[in-house]
Amino acid sequence: MDNRIGKIDFRLQKMDEIYDRTSGQFDVPHRHDYYTLLVIEKAAGTHIIDYTGFAFGDLEVHFVSPGQVHQVMATEKPRGRVITFTKSFLVENNIPLGFISNISLFQSFGITPPLKLDEPIFKRLSSIVAEMDSCLSIDLNYGKRAVGALLQLFLIYCNNSANLDKTQIDEEIAGICILRDFKTLVDDKFREWHKVKDYATEIHVSPKHLSQTVKNITGKGAKDYIQDRLILEAKRLLLHTDMSIKEIAYAAGFEEPLHFSGFFKRQVGISASQFKAK
């Protein structure tokens, strides 16, 4: 369920108020065209992101990227905040989109585990959120700019608290630059380009070097990465649209629906029609 009212570039809400507004009912799987942060002080239940479930815990931050399918299933009234912001909000506040990709907190698809925090760091993040709330509730000159600065500070603290290999954050490392370009291209071209060589040509590296670079950093090769993106989009369309399997096959860039059906069954283990029926 989209709890935003109208088209708002940035919104800050209390989780308990959303819970009361919906009478505690689980929302349905859905996706947005904006970023979502769940800043959780205390919660019970499950948060499903791209068909992977994460049990809610205390002192966590959950990250959802535009286009990801997610579902919040809180089994009791949670305490925390929901922050949503758009790409246009980032641009308007001089926050480069590359900053979001470089901090490695938001994933366009795949596993997006919550960030578990200790109490001092969570208190620091909570104070930043409280300052955002203050900037939004008063008539402040350059208030939106202040919120943008606070958002960037919030994400920097989250990134520094993440248990990540710091080499993956250094955008000057050649491999990370290649991976970043590859991910951007996959999101843009996965319906048209199904072969590693198409992406390698665009990035100006050999297919072997691209695949090895992607595997060294992510644990899977470039071909697997492309196929995972195709499968995720197929699942989203099967579950959340009225499109036929034939229409989905063409939308995914397959010239023959039979080729798509075979590909889906090999990757998922069941047919597309069986998956849709689930």
C-alpha cells in the first residue's frame, strides 16, 4: 500500500500511525518509483523484499529501491519511521545519483538485507531523523535543502556502519567502476541485451574480464547477473500484472514465448504458469 498522499518528493511518517491507519492489516506486495527507508526502533513480523523475507528486529534500517517489490507484515504495532524520497529530490538537492550506488546500501534487485545497528549508532540516526522532522514542521528558509543534507548524512552514517568490504565503496578502483557501469546498463538494457558480450562492448572490456570482475565482487558471473534480472522482472510481471505469459515473454525480450517458458523453468524449477498460480 502506498501511504503517501499525492506526489511528494520527500516524506517522513511514523510506523505506528501507518499501522493504526491500516488497522494493522498487512499490505499487499507492491512497488514504488521512489526510495524507501524503514528506520525501525522496535518491530515484529516480516518484511519481504523481492520475494525474500527478513524477520523484523529492533534497531534496524531496511532499504528498498525504486522498482523493488516489497511487503510489510507487522504482527504488532511497530515503533520507527518511514522515509521516502525520489530521484528528483536527490537531484534538486545536489546529491549525485552516483552517491546512492556507491554507498552500496540500496540494491536495484536481489538480496537487500536490513542493516542491524548498535544502540549508540541508532540513537545518532534517530536524532538526524528528528532534525528532519523539525525542518519539515517549521517554516524554514532552505528547509528542503536542510532535509537533503540531513538525508545524505543519515546515509553516510548507515554506510559507515554497514559490514561491507571497504574496497567495494572506493569508486576509484577500476573493478568497482566496471561493476557500477554494468549494473546501470543491466537495469536499462536487460530486456534487449541477454548476452555478456553486448555489455562488455559498451563498457569497452572483454566479456571474460567483465564476467570475472562481476564474479570477484558479487560472487556470481555477469551472465548469471543478467539472467537473475530477467527472472526477477518476469516474477514481478507474473504476480503483479494481468499480462499473459506470451506478453511477458515479449516484454522480457524473447522472440519466442517457448524460449522464455523454457528459460523460466530452468531457472526457477517450475513453469511460469505454475508460478503465477501460486
